[in-house]
Amino acid sequence: MAETRLIQGRYRLLDVIGRGGMGEVWRARDESLGRRVAVKCLKPLGPHHDPSFTRVLRERFRREARVAAALQHRGVTVVHDFGECDGVLYLVMELLDGRNLSQLLEDNEHRPLPVPDIVEIAEQVAAALAYTHQQGIVHRDLKPANIMRLGDGTVKICDFGIARLGHDIGFTARLTGTGIAMGTPHYMSPEQIGSAEVDQRSDLYSLGCVLYEIATGAPPFDLDDAWAILVGHRDTPPTPPRRHRGELPQYLERIILDLLAKLPEQRPRDAHELCRRIIAGRTAPTYVPTVVTPRPRPRPAEPAAREGRLPSWTRGMTTGHKATGSALRTTPPDAAAGLTGEWIARPAAGRAEQPAPPDARSGPRSEAVAALIGRHNAGLSLGRLGRWAEAAEVHGAVAAERARLLGPDHPDTLASRYEVAFTLSRTGRAGDALREYKQVAEARIRVLGADHPDTLAVRQEMAYVLGQLGRHFDAHQVYASVLAARERTMGADHPDTLRCRHNLAFNLSRLGRLEDSYRMAREVAAARARVLGPQHPDTLVTRYEVAYALGQLNRWTEALQTYREVAEARARALGPDHPDTLAARYEVGISLGRLGRSAEALQLYRGLIDDRTRVHGPAHPETLRARHGLGVNLGRLGRWEEALAESRDVCAIRERVLGADHPDTLVSRREVAVGLGWLGRWADALTEYRRVAAARERVLGAGHPDTLASRNDEAHCLEQLGRGAEAVELYRRVAVLRQRRAAGGL
């Protein structure tokens, strides 16, 4: 193999970058696509091998390579190709630019890693394991050398399938005289040692060993003799990590010790649960109060309810308005940039059209007041049409006139100022909206009282805007306070109460309290189904939120099922062409892509694009979002020429319709760069990556996470072009900016 330096006329081997018990890993160039790859070459199949062994090895290799190639997750190394050449089995993978955890420890002189790094590594590995375990795949040789941390902070697990192959066909070493198969004894689970059946919980034990080592500097059983290590795994409780390193958070120590439980049933149930625990410990501030949401109290049955009709106060309820913006969901760009927003139904208080007063003809002043009512209602109509800038002008003028005629604290004046704030929040001026809402809230408390529905309505909108500004803890406090007042004055089943709980559930996800968010959303969905019926639009809005929470928890199979049920129910209740129905279908496509079912996602997006084009037109943002999803999944299927053409077209339309610096335009431009890179056109890709980075720096600032991610893309591109010195310098600058941001300097 080394003599020819070329495999199958396509992969040119350049230099060895790793050796192990199963063979070598080479840095190589894919001559067909012009990209750098890693090629893992297994030990040669020489004539000295038993023919039956060789046959089994080839078959198992093909099977495991197909399994590895089917895995599509940012935390798992991508497998491009596999085959056999001159008796050598080879696997072609993405070339990773980074250091494995074993190397990181060596670089750090075997001192433990910083706590934030440990938590970040733990979370990313747990997410990758949650995905692979859901596919029915167990790694069985998880260790620091098989976990890579890239220059941009991404963590990837290597050698899925290959580790199992080595174990099953005898490549791994065995303990002398024991007959116990072992991969790496420091990271083996007790059930592996005892030759018992191994499932996903064995990987969790191995991850516990890895986390113990990077948290303390040494594995849990750091002994010289291999047999003593195995006995330690089987029989000896590990020393709590905080005895070695007191600065470790208690929640992290608890997680590690639970992972190292001797019995599989005593460990976390699965990697999903582990991920939730890590996120909860990392993100939930200890001072955030826990909101207890009691089950709705039984209410005396009203005559209308007995007759199967809805309570009188449910008339006129709508799904409300779906918030959109650049800071709604934190999914990586490879998830089709789904911007699924918060569903906020407009409160009845302050939103209703206003009737003319009985004395409208009693004099010039009354006539002027009546005329303002008509203008107020005209402003509401403009808002319903999405013409927010025009609506803002109307409401601003009406608010000024009402203040002059009726006084600054008159309820009508405050209603107009409420509308001014509402339009500000819908036109991207969240800070201005918050200031206006605060003033209206203070006036309503003074005039109407703290528990008046109008006061609670404006405070609830304040919470929403706080969320827009990223102040999720402040939003949480306001939502919790409003919820308590609504339950006290209106009852647990009132639609405004349920709407507040719905919004609170969404905000909990922004605090990283994903389990709490999911639980509350599920409770609200059940309450709305009981009060309004399972097909009511508000019920379906909250079920949509339940599906979103499931996705956040990486429970994509359940999310897919729930989104499908919501889409079908909306099609029946609202019609197949209703925007809410189409939105749910879009999320079905996101879920399919997350589950690696890109062919199905592709088919769904094609139909959705046709329907969006027919209903909204070819240049509508939602039509373009569906087309973006189509392009992403074309890329996932390796159809990069088609993917590039689609992303270029979408980018051009978004730039014309939304502007060159709009977040959606930049997402599309990055997708263009990705396609160019996959096609080996790195110089062109560099131009696009730099345009994205420059725009994000101009709009968001140099230290914003999106800007830093774009600079990392740029550095990776420079590396592919052989401009290593420039790439290293750019990586260094990004690292400095990240450190400043973490320290609060940006």
C-alpha cells in the first residue's frame, strides 16, 4: 500500500498520522473531489490467515463500514467510503483538525482540563451517544483516544463500528492467561469484564471513566497491573472526584459517579437523560426559582360544558402570532436553519377593536375621540397584514393625540402606547419596546391595579421582549409573577393563564431547563385539550411546543411523531394550506433530517415548496426556508452539485428580498460555501466564508458566537488551501476572543 501511495486510483496517501493495534491512519487526498481525507488502513490480509477468518473479516468489515457511513451527526466522524486494495481493508473518513482527549491531557502534562471544557465535552459526547444509541449502535471502546476536540470546539467520537469489528474478530489484545477480551482496561465496564451482554449503558460507564480522567488527571482505577484495573472496575467504588479536585461542581461529580455505577441499571437510563442532567447542571442558575405548576383545580361544570360546548370565555381565541427572528433557536446550521419561533397569542386586553362611545356626537372633543378609535382600529388592521412599520406610525400618532385629549394615564392612551410597543417588538426594536411596555405597566398598575387583566397583559408582553433580548432569567421572573396572579384571579384553566404557562414553558428551554420546559408544555397541552378540545388551534400550538422541546432533548423520534400528528390535525381543523399546517410540515422535515432520513426529508420539502409557492409565492421567506431545507438534505445525500445550485438560488433571492446582511441570507451564503468546499473549490469557498464573517462581525460584533463560528470556517478553508500559517493565526485570534467573551469582556 505504502509503495503505490494510491488506493483504487483515487485516494493518494500522504503521511501517517496515527498507528494502533488494528493498523494505520493516513492523511490523504481524494483526487476525484480534491479534498483532504483520513484513510484508516487495517492490517493486511496475508495468505497466513485462515480463509474462513479472512472471509468473515471482509464481510464484517463491509457491514460495520456501512453502519458507520450511515451515521449523520455533528458529534460522529463522517465516513465517506470503504473498500479493499491489495489485501488491505481501508476506510475513508473526514480529516479532523484537532487533538484527541489523550493528546490534550499529554499537552497539559496530565493535569485535569478546565471545568468549562469538561462540561462542554461531556455534553457533546452525550448528545452524540444519544443519537448513535438511538440507531441501535454501541461503540464498546470509548476512550480518550477515540474522542477528538476540533479547533472550533466541536467534539467528535471516532471509530464507530471499527472498534466493534476489532473486538468481535479478535484484533484486540487479551489479558495473558485470563481469556478475558479487553480493549483498553482503564475504560471497560464491569459487564465487559465479565463477558456479559453489553448495551448502551456500557458506553455510559466508559464515558464516566473518560470524564473522571479529564476532570482529575487520572482514570478512576490508575493501577500498573491490568488485572488489578479490571478488578477495580468490577469490585471497588471509585474515589469521588472532588477529593482529588475540590473545585469541581457537585452536580458534575454526581453525574460521573452515577455513570460509574457497577450495575447498568444504576446508571443514567440513557444518553438522553445524561444530556439533560449535564445541561440542567451547567445552565440553570441556582437562584432561579422553581415554578411549581399545580394541576388545574376542578371547577364546577358550567351548563355549556355539560352540553359539550366551550365555555363562553373561549370565544374568539386564536393561535396568535408566531414570533420570528435571528435569536430564536440554537440548532447548528446543518439542521436547515430552522427558525421555529415562540407562539404568542395576542392578549385580549388591549388588543380588541374599540367601539365608538355613545356620546360620540356630543361635541368636537368627543368627535375627535371617536375619530381616534377608528384610527386605532386601522392600526390594528395594518398589524394583522404584517405592515408593522405603518402600524407603528398610526399607533404613535393616536397615542400622542389621546394623551393630549384624554390624559397620559387614560386607559385608551395606554392601549395605544401598548400597540406602539407591540409594533416595536415586531420590527426588531426590542429594547425600545421594553422601555415602552415598562412605562405602560407602571401606569396601569397605578390606574387599574397590579392584578387587572390589562396590567397582566402588558407585563406578559414585557416578559416576551425580555426573552427577545436574551434576558431569559428576567423573563422567567416576570412570567412566574404574572402566572401566579392569573391563577389567583382567573383560575388555572382560563385561556390567559394557560397562555402564560405556555410562554413560561418556552422560556424555561432558553434557561437550559429542558426537562422542566417539556413537562410544563405537556401539562398545558393536556389542559387545553381538556378545556378546548384536542383539535383546537391553541391545543395544537402547545403540542407543537411539546414537539420542539422533544427535539431540544434529542428525542427526535418522538418529536417527529408529535409534529406529524400536529400537522395532520391542523390540516383537518385549519386546512392543508393554512400557514400553521405548513409550519408543522416544515418541522417534520427538520426531524427527518435529524434522524438521518434525508431521502424522506427531500421528498417532504419538494411537496412543501410547491405548496408554499402556490400559497405565498416563490420569494416568500417561508418558501425560501423550505428550499433551504431541500438544499441541506441534498448535501447530506452527497448530491453536492444540486445542493450548491439550490443554495445559490435561495441566497440570491434572500439577498434581494431580505437584504445582504439578514441572518437568513447569511445562512444561505454559508451553505453556498459548504457546497463549494465539498466540491473541492476551496478558493471560491473562502470568498463566501469571508463575506459571511465580515457581515456578521459588522452586524453582531467581533465576539459574537456566530461571528466566531464564521471565522473558524474561514480558518478551516485556509487550511484546506495549504495556507497553514494564516489559518493558525486566525484560530488564535478566535480563541482569544472566545476567552474574552467567557470572561465578560465582550
